[in-house]
Amino acid sequence: MMQANWNYMVIGLCVLLAIFLLWQEVSRANKKWLWYRIIAVLIASAMLACIALPISYQKFDAANPPEEFVLLTQGFNADTLKSNANQKVFAIDGAVKKAFPKAILLSSLDELCDTLQAHSLHIYGNGLSPFKLAQLDSAAVIFHPSEPPSGVSHISWKEKLKAGQELQVQGRYRNPSAQKVKLLLKGLNTILDTVTIKPNAQADFDLTTLPKTTGKVVYTLQSVLDADTITLGSIPVQTDAIKPLKVLMLSASPGFEVRFLKNWLSQNGYAVAVRSAISKYKYNSEFINIPQFSLDRLTPPTLSKFDIVMGDLSTFNTLSAADASSLKQEVENKGLGVIVQADSTGKTSWLQKDFPLDKLSGKEVVSSLIIDGKKSASAQLNIGNTFIRYQNGTQPLVTGPQNRILAGGSIAGSGKLVVTTLGNTYTSALSGNQQDYSALWSALISKAARRDTSIQNTFSVQGLPVVGEPVQLQVASGKTSAVSINGETVAIEQNPAIPFEWNVNYHPARSGWQSLVQNGKTEWWYAFDKTDWDGVQNTAKIAATDKYALENQPGHIVTKQIHQKLRIEVPKIYFYILLLAACTFLWVDRKLF
Amino acid sequence: MAEQALYKINALRHRWITYQVLADAALSAAIALLAAGLFLLLGWIVWFAFPVFWASFGLMLALHRPWRVRNSKIAGFLDKEYPELQESTGLLLLPAGELNVLQLLARSKAESVLYNLEVEHKPFAKRLWRSVLLLALSALFFMAVKILYHSQHHKWTRGIGIAEQKFPMEKILPQIDGIELTITPPAYTRKTKREQDRFNLSAEEGATVAWQIKTNVAIKNAFLLFNDKERISLKNTGDGTRWQAAKAITQPGFYQVSIDGKLSELYQVQVIKDAPPVIHVKTPKPSTYIDAGEAPQVNIITSLTDDYGIADALIIATVAKGRGEGVKFKEYKLNFSTAFAGQPKYDVQKLISLPALNMEPGDELYFYVDAKDTHQQQSRTDVFTVALQDTAELLSMDGVLSGANLKPEFFRSERQIIIDAEKLLKDKDSISVEKFNARSNDLGIDQKLLRLRYGKFLGEEDETGEGPKSSDGVADPADFSNAAKILKEYTDDHDKAEDAQFFEPAIKAQLKATLTEMWKAELQLRLYKPQAALPFAYKALRLLKDLQQKSRSYVAKTAYNPTPIKLDKRLTGELDKVIQPINKQEIKPGADQFEGLKKAVEVLEQLKIRPVLSVADNRVLQVANQQLSVRASAQPGIYLTALSAMRRILSVQKVNITDIGIVERAIQKTLAAPKLMPSTDGQSADMGLSRSYYKNLKQAKP
């Protein structure tokens, strides 16, 4: 009531004022610009009224946007964040809070879960690690991932090597800059290999080096951009010394091939026993680095002393029935390895059943070999004209020209069988190509040798173990025994499905090598720094959060937008300005005329 | 007329511009040369003078702008230089219509004068001459700088050695006030002694090094410790502040200075080894064959170089005479004609006359050059061979008599030509020139006939049938309409393929080569030069003999025929007396010489994370330290920094990460790559799961 009265009073007064002023203007002697003055007077009084009156307009608007919960994680872009009045922004990382001060810093995700209730959570940035996602307790999540991180996004290498094996580091690098990036593999403060990544490209890289030492060494991968060297991450590698094997060689007659192989193996500390026939059931026996025993009969206890048995096919074929069956038993049930030098005796034996031989007519071929997909350095070897025809279930190990298989392997029960047609590899050793000779026989013997059953500790680490974050280790152990990491005993949890697998959770407190002791044997694993491989870590986080968001999509409740009329007051400043303008005009007019 | 005058003025203007630009260029060149001299003095790159030249040239052109000169200015110049123009050249440039009568008169007069005027170059070139003079002066300056400074500079680098500049900064003990190191190179190097004020030294092998150390306080004792073993005490020469010692340097390594029990850091000792002399034989080739008739002599041209000086050089020659079992050797030592005075480079030559060494046809000469440097180091070349053709064997009839296919008389003919030619040469002094020429020509004819006869083997044209033909070749009525006969008479048939015998291509090629040699011999004979014809004739004979040898055939020996084996008796022998030999041995693999270094790497890797050294780790590093020390004494330049870093790691409580890096890099350099050996993977602890899996897989497989 009061409001309405006020309005009428103001309008009335202003009308009176306008009439008075108009009369004043009209009655003025100077008639110049009369119309302008009248307009100015009218405007001035109207504006005066407007200032006094509460003028407003009405508008339909989406009222009260629904509450939105936003969690910012590292790598978020403030521009992508849609601002909303009812938005609640959280962060669980101090650095994020610094970058976006409006965010509310939480100590843990549990607090967020309580506030969320039925609402879904928007996650911006690189997302969360699987461990933190588990804390969200299956709350619905909408993920807004940031751009894929630049730098190394994937990396892989073999962490445990044998002496003499190459370290191969493979990965993917995204280079968004307009310059070339050089990647360096460094170890022992020496640059061991480099690769260049083209500008504006994502490229796979492959760096190799041959570790010269044994034991634990941390290599690093560095990137050089504009003479600016950045360490991307550490590459921890353990190189183990080779444990010599025990080899039994059977030969129908003394020969160069056996002699060279025997010498090569025994000089490197391998245990070698050689049985070569000199007449019917008469053998010449040699024992190097192994205690002496009778080799006349190949009994199971004799065979169990060796990791591998080598010989030509005719020797195996002339074995007595008892010897042959014990050999077969030992191979199929106990995992003994056999290397057979195939020949064209034509007899079908279980040893050569999977490896049918083909013979090419024509000259014998001299060529270099391709061992395990790698071309041997130099040696030109007479590889004859016999080769193995491929059959399903076998694996070609050594090939010659036109992919002719010269050595192949297959499994025979729990043992391995390797058949080769090469019978004069000693010529490459004789001509000084010891490197190629070693490569060839290392490949064949390593393939066939009996698995080393003395090492009982095997364990694997899930994901990239980063300091300060929980790491899950899977320890495989035949018997239950306490596991201690860095000197403290940790609780182990048996896998319900696989009885010999045990899960261990551990929080590495500092980066670097971590010991794991079980059954009195120490194994080592490496915990990375928080900054190590951050591209890889971020890629993993994005993937994990993506997966989580897919699994926990918000429920399809149609939230009806509530529309509401809104009264919006017109700001007074416009009226003031107009009033002032009109008054100024009138004042100036009076001064001029 | 007016146009011509104007044209002349224009031409003069162009001349003026040309001279100005040239003058600017010369002046800029002078400035650039001065700058180049300055750069040389400062040790900068001399080629920086080029930008200076272009900059000053551009600047001068921009300032002078010679192309902007007007014709009026030229006219003024002419007026000033040539009074006969009477100051009216300027009128020529004005249009005739604007001139009054007096002006026109003056103008026409100036025109005619200008037309006949020979304008000299001298006034135009005045500025250019001045610039060129300046250029010459600055060139002189540059030359002077180049000769004086550069030679001095050169002497300096040679005196101290470039190797020395690689030495790192050295830290000296606080007590040491000054060091004076005198290196006296051994006499063979012919170098004077030099001094330096640093501990790191590089000296010639065998040089004597004297240390004079001045301390700021009186000290009790001091010594030098070489390679951690050898100790050389310093002698006190004055109230405990002056100490000295001397040592002959024969091997590289490192040393430390110890003052009152306190050891300094490691200093390098590098040894410059004397290289043996380098001999390069330019002629003859490694094997030379002198054909009969060629001059029997060898010219040996050799260049000898050494880093300090050549003391002596010899040719060791061996003559092999005879053949088969009767071969005899005789050795000669021949001196080069040059006297060797210890200069670092000699170009020497020696002409050896083979008859002077009693060499006859068929003999061979083997020689090598042996040189000795001032340090008595010897080096020698490979053996060179020179063979004289054996004419005796070539002329013998041995093979010919038993030859198979080719007709012997042909060979005798070539032989005969050689014998006749030699006889003719012997008779040369006793017969008249005409007769000599006639006999030579006759021999030429014989040679031609012989060549034609051999040409027939190749199906070449038969020249003997040439000459006037009787016209009645077809006159016989029996030959009426005998086309073949008529064709034969009236056509000229050249090389007939069917006449050629069926030789192997190689034999044909050799026959052709023989014919070529015969051609050349014939040419020389016809020119009355039997001496010059002889080498070709010998060569032809040798080729023919080879051909004859090739046509021989051989029968291989028959193989051994064994008696047949009685199969029923095979493998029935009694074997119970045959013992089974057993051989047993233990072969330990060679100890890894890098084991200590490999272990040290692991310790260092641990130190990077936790820089605290345990007792056990310390022991491992001590072993590595010894190995590095051995290497450093052999190659101080490479390993000395690593060794000092290692010592810092061992001595300091808190380990520096850069030291670890230095040591690791040296170890990585030292270690050899491991060999690839067979190995096996570990079986995972799976309670026999995989084994039973494979067993069942086997059973499932048919």
C-alpha cells in the first residue's frame, strides 16, 4: 500500500514539476532551441521519477541450477571448467588448490563421498589413480579428461636380464613442440643410445644397449629439447650372472662339432659329459667340471643330473630300448631338454616326428644365419641343402635364406625339443667368428635347457610402483612363508583361486631399490619417484578414471528444470546519466543564450 | 656539335664516377686489411675482415654518392683544369634558345675547344692514387703482422706442445708458493730444454724432469709419489723453503706431491713416444719384370720421414741366381747417395744397375729399404722383387720338340729372327751402313712373312696372293657359267671365317697379341733399329711359347682300387679286450679381470641414493681404486680424473654425485661387453601346476 502510494506521489510530483518547468521554458523570451529544451525538461523530470521509483522487469529463468560437485585433479585446465553458481569445487592436491584457489582442499576422498550422496561427481584433469578411485566407493562420476600428456606416455623394458642380453627400452613419445626432441638412454653417466622424435608427432621409440655390468643399475631416459635436458624417468635393471648348465653330449663317433662345442662350453665353466662310441657298446667318456660316473646306460638318475642332452639323430636311434624310454620319460615328465642334430637316416623317431626334413637338389648354400629374428653379424656358414619343413606346433629358431628353417623347437611334455640341420657350425668358430658361434648355440641351448627349479621366488609388481602410493605385489610361492619388505614383515593374502599366489600391499616410503625377502632369498624391486615417468603415470590415471567413469555412470534420473519468474531491478545509474545529460544541456543552453 | 660536346661531358662524368668507386673500393680494402692485421694480432678469425670490407665500402658509397654528380660539376671541373675553355663549358649544358648572342659565341667557341680537348686521366684518378697508396701501406702492415706474429705464434705452440693445453686446472697444496719444472728432452730429439710452472707435464720419452718447489713456510720433508709406488724425495736447498728433485721420465702415469705428510691431488705425466721412421717407396712397384732388351736397371725413389730425425737408411738387396736346387743367394748392402744428417724428412733415390750386381737373365733381385731414426728405432719396407727375363730358356728348343699341335718351324722362325737380329747388332761395327740397313730390312720382311702365316690361323686376309693376276683364270671353257669360280676370280675376299681354325677365345686373344708384337718388331726392323725391335720379338716369342704350352695335354693318374670287403665278416671282431677310455678334467673359467670394477658399479649405484659408505662397500671400492690406478698409470689422460674422483669418494664423508658420475663413466669405458652364453629361465613356484598342464597337454595331443 505504502509502495503504491509512494509511486503515485512521485509520479504526481514529477508531472507537476514538468508542467512548471515547461511553462518556464515556453515563457522564456529567447525561443531558440525551444523544442530541444522541452524534450530535455521532459526527460529530466521523467528520469527524476525513474530514480525515485523502483523499476524492475520480469524474466523467466532456470532457477537454482542443480548442485554440481567438481573434483579437480592435476593437469586440469581452468578454461574447460564450466562455471556455475551452484558448483562446489574440491581438490585433494595442494598444488591444484594453489592453481585454483576457489577449490576446497580435502584431506581425503572419504569426505567427498559423504557430501556427494546421490549426486554425480565431475572429475577434471588427469583423474585419479586406481587406489584413489576405489575410495570413491562406486560413486557416479563424469570424467572430463585433459589432453593426453606430452612426453613419454608408454614405456617398457625387461627389468631382469641375464649377462650378455641386451637391454631394450621401448616406448611412445608425444612431441607437441615445433622442435625435434632427442631422447638419450644414459647409464653409468654415459650416453648409450639416442633417438630423435620429429616435431609435432607421436612416435614409438626403441633404444638398446648391452649392459656391461651385473647387479642392479639404474639407467635414465632423458630428453633434449633446445639444449635443455630433462630427465624423464629411471630405468632400473637387474642383470644376473649366468648360471652354468650341465650338458650331456652323445655322439656316434668323435667329431669336430662335438669337440668344439665341448671346448666352448667347458671353457666357460659349464659342466659337460661326452659319450662317443668307439665301437659296438664301447664308449669313450669325458667328464669336464662334473663328477665321474658311468655313462654306459642312460638311466633316469643319470639323465636327471643334466639340463640338456645333445646328439645326432642316429645316436638317439641306436639307443637301447630301455635307454630310449628313460630318455623319453625324463624329457616328458621332468623337463629335460634335447637338442637333436637331424640327419637323413629316414627312421621316424619321436624326436623328429614334428620336424620333417626337405632336401633341395643343387649346390649346398653358404649364407649367414638369422637367429631369433636377428641376422648374425658376419659368418657365412655352409648350411647344406637340407632344411626343416614347417609344421604347426613348432617354433622356427634359426632360419637361412628364403626363410628356410634350419633349427626349430617344440615342446615335448614338460621338456623341450630342438632339432637342427646344422652339422658344421664349428667352421664359424674355426674361422674366428666366435661371436656368431656363441649366438647360435646360446639360442639353441637356452631354448631347450631344463627350467631351473632351484629358484623359487617369483613376484610381480602391479603397475608402476610410485613412492607414497600403495603398491600391490604378487608373490608366487609354493609354501607359506613370511615375506618381509625392507626388513619389515608384511601381511600376505592368499589368492582364493590360485593357491600359490599371494598378494602383498606395501607403501614404499622412499624411492629406490626395495628388498623383498622370502624363504631366505632376497629379491629387489624399484619404487619410482613421484616425478618419474609422470607422462606414463598420467596416462595410466586417465585410463583408470575413464574405465571407472564408464563403470559408474550417473543414473538416468531426469532432473526437471524448474523455471521461475524473476524480478530484476533496472540499475539506477542509467537514469542518473540521462538526468545529468538533460540538466547539463539546459544549463549550457542558459549560458549560451 | 653541341650533342657531341654534351656526349663528351657525359663520358667524362662516367669516368669520374668509375674512378670514385674504385677509390672507395681501394680505401675499403685498405681498412679491411688493417682490420685483418688487428684480428690476427688478437687471435681472432682473419676472415672477419670480409664483412669489414663490405661495411666500409657500403658506408663510403653512401657518404660520397658518386653517381649523383651533375654534368654542371664536370663542366666546372673542366673550366678549372683547362683555361682554354674560357670558363664557358657551363654554357654547353644550357639550351641554346635561352642564350644571348655573346653567350652563343662563347658557347660555340667552347664547343670546338672541347671537341679537340684531350682530357687526361690524371686529375680524375688523384683520389684513387691516394687510396691505392694507403692500400699498399696496409697490405705491408698485414704482411708484417702475419710474418712476425704468426711465426712467433707457431714457435710457441711447437715449444710447449698442444697436448699440454688439454690438462685440467690443477690444485696445489697451500704451502707451495711456486713451482718451476724444467724438462730436458733427450738428445735425439734435438730440442732445447723448456720450463713450465705447472705440475701436469708431458715430456718426450727419456726426458729428464727437474722440479724446483718453493714453499711459503719452512717445511720438514717433501717427496714426489709416482704411480702410488715410487717415491722420490725432494732435497732441501735453502732453509726449508726450496726443494728440488729430478727424474728421467720413461713411462706415463701420475704423481703426487707430499709436503709434511700431506698429499696433493694427482698430476698427469704424459709421455710423447718417438715414432719409428716412415718409409714410402715411390718407385719401383712391388714386383717388376724386366723384359729382354729393356734397360737392366732399377731406380729406387723413396721418401723417409720421422718425428725427430733420420739417422741412416740402407737398401738391403739379395740377388737370387740359378734355378731349382742350384739357386744361390748373395746379399748386398747399398747406400743411398745422400748423407743423412738427422733431418726429419729426406727424399732419396738410388739407381741400381743390375749387371753391376752380377745379374744375368733369369736372375731375380729382392730388396727392401731399412731406415733408422736418431733414437735408433728401425723400420723397414716390404720386400720388392725385380726379375730379369730368362732369354736362355726362351730360346731353348726343349718344349718345342715335344710340342703337339702347332708347327715347330714357325717358332724357329721367330727364334731365328731374334738370333739374326742379335747377330746383326754384333756385326754392326764391322759392316757398312747400307748393308746393315739392308739386312735389317730383310729381317723385317721375314718378320712380316711370319706374321702373315700366323694371321692365317686367325682367318686374316692372305696378303701373299696380291699382285697382278693372270686374266685367264676363267678362260677355261670347262668353267663356263661356274658362278663360284667367277666370283672367286673377280671379288676380293677378305677375312674368311672358314679359314680360321677353331681356337679357344683365350688362345685367339693371345695369338692376336703375338701378331701385334710382331707388327711392332717389324716396324722397328724396317726403321733399321734392330735393337728397338728386340723387346717386341722376345715378347712375341714368349707368347708363342706360352701358346705351345697351353696346347699340351695331360693324363691324370689312375685311382687306387681297394679289394672288396667281405660283408659277412664285418663287425664280428671280439671287443672284450677293448677298454673304454675315460677322461676327466676340471676347467675353471678364467677369472674376470673386471670383477672388481663391476662390483664397484653396484656400490656406486647405491651411493647415488644413499651417500653413506659402509665398510664392506669401502673394501669393494678400494679394489676398484687399485684397478683404476693401474689403468691411470698407463693412460693418465683418460683415467686420472676418474682416479682422483674415486679417491675423493673414498676419503670424504659425504659423497659428491658428480664424482660418482666420473668414476662410473671411466668404468663403463673400461669394461668389455659380456659374452652371450646359454642360460635357462627359472621355473616359477607353481606347485607343479605347469608341469601337470604340459603332461595333460601331451596326453591330449594325438
